[in-house]
Amino acid sequence: MDFPDFTGSAPRCGVSLASAGPMKPARDACNRARYFSSLGLDAASVVSVSQIHSRDVLVAESSAGFEAFPAGDGIITRNSSLVPCVTVADCMPIFLFDPETRCFGALHSGWKGTGIVRVALDLARDIWGARPEDFRVVFGPHIHSCCYTVDAERFEYFSKNFTPACVAPDAARLAQNSPWPYRLSLAEANRAACLESGVLPERIVDSGACTCCLPAYGSSRREGGDSFTHMAAFVFWH
């Protein structure tokens, strides 16, 4: 996938398919090495974290310290030899790139971590002087509102903290007294977070792919919580 509204030299971002096998750090190291090698990337250049469904973003100056997969849910860097990588399976991968400071990164944004993009943008500003309006943002494949239903508590949380536009009642599910009668759009919630931080609307794109609908992708909700396929979501200079 390419970053929007930019035609110069830029990194690219991608997500492995379920057919490539599981990509969880440490546990699936051999499979990850084979996969990245097939893309012409050195597995030693891939930096990953032990994800905890947080808004914690780490800065990678080099691969040092990432061998043990420190806790967090996002990585940003200006080192073009590194490949920031998170794993996803319905949660949203968010890819960032600022052509002015050459900062780029990958974030894991589940419902608990929605808003992590604000943290990443603030961190890039504080460390490198990056401006939100210069960033390009890509939302990778994730579960969409067609498949993502939530309860009243989560409905209220997202409506209040992001935008009412990201949640909507499902009349049929309400009539059935479903415990999850509302539909949540992680894309709209994260779009609101980006816009609030100062990212320009034309520089935000969504891949449009729903991981739950499409069997080509790993999906916690479709495959089951104990057997889903962790996909690698990564950004790299080519």
C-alpha cells in the first residue's frame, strides 16, 4: 500500500495474508523470517513489540533493545533500514509517514488503544519537530462496522471520546435485545483522532478491507479467539 497525496520517495506499507501463516513475534520467528525474506527484507531489520492493547509508542533509533520485544503497541523511527512491524487480526494497523522529517511507523489500534495515533503524532513532534499536517496516514485492513458490534458502554465511550459518527445503533439487533446492538467503525474513530491532531483529511486513507468479511485475512472474530491468525503489519523503505 502507498501513502496518499505524495509522489516522491516514500516507504510502503503492507499486511501479510492468512495464507502466509501466523506472524506473532518470538513464537513465530521462523515463519516471520521466511515471510520477510520472501519480500527481500532482512528479518533482523524488523522491529516489533509485545502488544498489550495500550497507547504506548516506542521510538526505534536502531534495532538494539527490540530483540526482547518490549511492551507497547506502536513503533516510530527515522531509520530507513528498519521495518517497524505490529501484528493484527481485526484490530486496525495504522501506518504513518512524514516526508519532511522522514519519520515513519506502524501502530496497533484495537478498541482499547484507539487514540494511539495521537500519541505517535505528539511523540514525533516532541522528538523531531514533526508537524501533524505533514503526515500521511493509512488505515490497513481491519474489522469494519459491517461485522463489529459492541455494547452500550462501548457505544457511549466512542461517541464521547472520538465522534458520534463512529457508532450507530442496529435496529434489528436492538429489536432482538442483543447485548451488542451497536456498530462501531474503527476507521471513523481513528479518522476523528487524526483530524483532531491536525492531519489533513486528504492525507488519510482507509484500505477498505474488512478482515472479518474476507477469509484472505486473519480475524479473531471469524476464526475464534484461540485459533486466529496473527498477521504482520509493517512499513518499509523499498
